[in-house]
Amino acid sequence: MAIMSQLFWGVTIGALSAAFSALAKGLAAVVGIGGVGWYSLKRRRDRRARIERKD
């Protein structure tokens, strides 16, 4: 019975670990891509504002 308990515990912890790892990787990808998009949009707006001020 102890072997079955250890096996169940290992599978459960392994599954939870894999799930949280996948969520963390997905969140990191979303934050990274979103941050790059936000930064490029900000630069584009600043550049347009500078060009309009020169006119």
C-alpha cells in the first residue's frame, strides 16, 4: 500500500508541477510579447508627436 501511496503522490505532484510550469511559461510569453508591443507602440506615438511638433 505504501508503494501505491508514493506513486499517487509522485504523479499528483508531477502533474501539478507541470501544470504550474506551463502556466508560468504562458504568462511569461504573454507578458513578454505584450511588453514588446506596448514599447513599440509607445515609441511610435512619441515619434509621431515629435514630428507633429516640428511642423
